[in-house]
Amino acid sequence: MDLAVLESILNQYIASREVSDPLANQLSQSIKQARHQWDKGSADQAVKKLEDFQKHLNKESMAPYVTEAAKRTLHSRSQSLIQVWSS
């Protein structure tokens, strides 16, 4: 699992309207920020950005903008990446 895969999955959900704005934008920005931190060598900050991704995803006010299936998949995939990056 890597960030490009997570981003690709997110983009597929956006294209199929299973994730929509404003949540889509927040999730995309979190991935962009995580990539920036990872590329700088700041693994701890990259993990924090992925944790922010999960917070946006799980925010109750964002529930209308994501299907349950997309939410489960994105959470699971981001958690896998957090575990890899934290080890």
C-alpha cells in the first residue's frame, strides 16, 4: 500500500460521486500534504496528515458526502499506510 494507491482509490470514488465536495477536497488536500511531508523525509508529519485524512473522513458533518462503502475502504487503506509509515 502506498500513497499513490490511496489517491487513486479516492479519485475513483470522486469520479463515481461516492465522495463529493466539500469532503473530496479535504481528503485530496490531506493526501497532497502527506505526500509533501513524506517527500521531505518527515514521516511523523506525513502520518499526522493521514490521521487528518481519517478525521475528515469520520467527521459526522461530512457523512452526507461519502458512501459507507467508500468510507470503510478509504479508512482501511489509510490505516494500512499509517501502520507502514509508523514502523
